[in-house]
Amino acid sequence: MKTIYSAIQPSGIMTLGNYIGAVNNWRAMQSDAGNKCIFALADLHTITVRQRPEDLLKNSWSFYALLLAVGIDVSKSIVYMQSHVHQHSELAWLLNCYTYVGEMNRMTQFKDKSAKHSDNINMGLMDYPVLMAADILLYDTDLVPVGYDQLQHIEITRDIALRVNNIYGDVFKVPEGFIPKVGAKIMSLQDPESKMSKSDPNPNAVISCLDAPEVIMKKFKRAVTDSDTVIAYDPDNKAGISNLLRILAVTEGKSVEETVKSCEGLRYGDLKVRVGESVVEMLRPFQSEYARLINSMDYLAVCAKEGALKASDIAEKTLARFKSAIGFAAK
Ligand code: ATP
Ligand code: LTN
């Protein structure tokens, strides 16, 4: 049995990047009977950037419903909110004492977010990877499915786990990252050199998984490409077209090579329409399931509560094991 763990922040909107790079793979991994899957809404991570309370609350339930709408099944997987399981904060504190300030200072996401939120470079922003390490290590995780941008955080999680194990023996299982072959980095539709991000202020750059079909088509038609006319996969010189080809490959379930072949002779405009239609079709069942779930608040609350109970059972055992290894007196 392999334990799969991942999380997403309940902030902003769920983008096509989140869907393809992360949550759709979570669903796929859940259907393997050899996997035990645990998925969280990383709401404690979300407050590293200032949130309006009413938005955080609304987004938390919305993202919970989004995960179920993707096809994550609470009878097979544990789905919970991080803030409901207090062991995350406690382990993060302990791990802080085994993490160096210099390591955190070098994290790419910390540097990017500090530049973006220069008026609020709080300790939590710097400590973000340690909380993420706590999330992962609490569940004796084998694999962490994430998009490319999170790989550095998985590496530091491994470093911290190995460091603790070197001091105290085998306390933590050392996890591995799991990156999808295609789609680990979906790019912005307006600036194909940078990642499609849920906090991008330009709505044309980002497909929300809840965008109406006509909005999706319009955004793809406006996608930035290049002045050439030949459809070819060349991420360095044709970032926009290559991004569209990757999205099409995932939505049609083909390799990038097959996709390029099937687009031979098409014009850029035709490719944009084909990608748009393919994304609309992929999201159609998901959107109708979301519409049903978001009106079933009682059901969502029961699922989240059960998820938190199951998660804290596991988390408590790992936390107790580490506290005893450190030398804390038993209660
Ligand atoms: P932000 O950019 O605002 O920090 P985000 O869009 O990266 O947010 P997260 O909640 O931080 O969203 O990420 C959730 C998951 O989605 C992570 O596994 C992340 O790697 C993945 N992910 C995010 N953006 C993309 C993308 N453009 N392509 C592929 N995977 C992505
Ligand atoms: N930092 C992650 C979200 C996250 C996460 C985790 C992912 C929080 N805890 C544990 C995997 C495992 C992000 O996607 N921005």
C-alpha cells in the first residue's frame, strides 16, 4: 500500500493549471487500489497572504466542493481542511527547530512572494515550506503529486526528514515528489513564459475551472502565440503554441507528439478553437457536479468533519512518535 498526500490552498480560483497539474492526477491516483490517498485544503498556508475572512470561508467550502466535483471520492480518500487537524501546526513548530533560516531564505517561492507582497513579509511566509513538510510527514507519505513549482518544497521536506532521522533513528518516512509527465506547468495564456497562477490579476491569462464555455472559448481565442504560422512543439521559441499543445494533449489523452501530428496543416486560429472546445468538454461534467455539490452544504460539512477525524487519528500517532523520540515526557 502506498500513501499519497497532497494539498491545495483555498484561495482565488481553481485554474486549469491546478486541474491538469494537480487535482485531476489526484483523482487518477485514487483509482489505484494499491494507493491510500489523503488530500487537504491548505487553509493554514493560505493566511501567509492576507485574506478577507468572508473570502477565506467561502473559498474553503468552494474548494472542498471542487475536489469532490473532480471525482475525489470521500469513501476512498481522506479529504479534510488542514486547520481542523491541530497536529499540523504542532509538528510545524517542532520541525522549525530542525530547519535553518538560510535554507528558507533560498526558497524560490518565498523570494517571489516576498517581492509580490513586500508590505507583509511575515514569518509564516518564510515558514511555509516547514508547514508543508509537517503536512506530508504526518501521514508517512510515499508520494506527493504536485505541479513543477512545488518540487523545491518536496526536496526540503526530504532534507528535514533525513536530518531528523539521522539524529533520532527512523522517525519519518522520506517522501518523493510525483510530477505528471505532461501538464506539470501550464503557462499563462497572456504571458506564456510564466506559470498560470490562481492569483494572477489578469482574468484573460487564466482559465478558471468554473468559467462558462463561451468565456473559455474567448480566452483561448485571445491566447498569446507568436508571429510564425507553423504549429510545432518548441517550448523555448514557441512558448504559447507549446502550451496550447500540452493542454490539448492532456485533454485528448494523447502524447504531445501525437497531438502535434494531429494538428498538421491547422492554422493557429483553428488550434485555439480545438483546444478551447476540448477544455470545455473536459470541464462540462465537473462543472455540473460542482453546481450540485455547492448547494449541499450539510453534506460537505459532514464529509469535512469525517475527513478531519480520520486524518487526526493518523497524524496523532506520528506526532507522538516524534515527541517521544525528542525526549518529551509522556502525559
Ligand atoms: P499561486 O500561484 O497563487 O501561489 P497556485 O496557482 O500555484 O497559486 P496552489 O494552491 O499553490 O495554486 O497549487 C495547488 C497545486 O496546483 C500544486 O500542486 C501546484 O503545483 C499545482 N499548480 C499550480 N499552478 C499550476 C500550473 N500552472 N501548472 C501545473 N500545476 C500547477
Ligand atoms: N504549497 C502547496 C500546497 C500544499 C501542499 C502541501 C502540497 C500545502 N501542503 C502538502 C503537497 C503536500 C501549493 O501547491 N502551493
